Amino acid sequence: MQNGNKVVMDQGAIYIRSAKPAVRKINLKLPLPTIPSNRAEDPLILTIDIGTSSVRTALFDRLGRAVEGLEVRQAHEIRTTGEGA
């Protein structure tokens, strides 16, 4: 960039590192390449993301392409007792 800023992409997020001591994060949802299940190349990779508000799973082929129709998201709520457990 002309003003000395550097653009860095990490795990679907874009970071703009400026010459000044500051970092700004810009969330960017990039479209994943997808493929029909009959064209997916072995081995297949199952991903599981257990977050604070949902659980997500997706299936990818060896080239990192998401297999169409095999993504699932289930919302959940974390409950704790007075002791925090």
C-alpha cells in the first residue's frame, strides 16, 4: 500500500498493519470453493468447530474444497451453575 500499510490475510480475516503501532481487523467471509460429493477426491477431511454459541461441521476433499450439502451448524447455549461449572 502507498502509505506504508501492509495487508495480511489470516484464516479468512484481513489485517491491515499500519506504519503506526496499530492493527485493525476486518472480517471478510470469502466464498469457499465447493464440489459435488461425486467429484470429491479422497481422503476426505471432517472438520468440527465447537464454539461458544454453536457447533459447526463440514466435510472437505483432499484439495480443500467443501463438499456440497455436507455442512451443518447447530446453535447451543452454555449454562453454568453459581460455582461456574
